Amino acid sequence: MGITGLMTFYTKAQIKTCYEHIMALTNREKILILISQAISSYSAKLQEGNIPEHQSVIDFISKNMPKEYKSELSMELIDDVFSFVSDNHM
């Protein structure tokens, strides 16, 4: 197997490993990721001027959360993720 074949094998192995880890996440972990992603999207859209001024981040999250996770969504969880994201800039 040449270097190209080895790199292709390695890349496929990485993708498979990442996929297996994603599939192993609990619903709570998935919700945390979705909330974090929604906060990031909200911030970007707000800076672009694509969010109505009266829409809060909480409204944005609740409107964009997939139906299968809405029952586990709570204000406390949103606040926790928002605090973490705000305090830990990358």
C-alpha cells in the first residue's frame, strides 16, 4: 500500500471513529451540542443583521431545536451552555 492508500485508509478510519463516537453520545450531550451550535448561529446571524431585533437567543434556540430533542430542552440547560460559551471564547 502506497502513501496515498495509507492516507486514504487513515482518513476513512478517522471518519469511522468520529462517527462511532457521535453515535455514542447521549441525548443530553447531543442537546448541549445543538444549543452551543444554535448560540453560535444566532451570534453570526445577529451580526449579519439577519435576526429580528425582538427575537431573543432563547426564542431562536427553541424555534431551531429538532423536535425529537425539544422535550428535554430547558431554560436551565440553555443558561448553562450560554454561560459556558460566553466564558470560554475560542
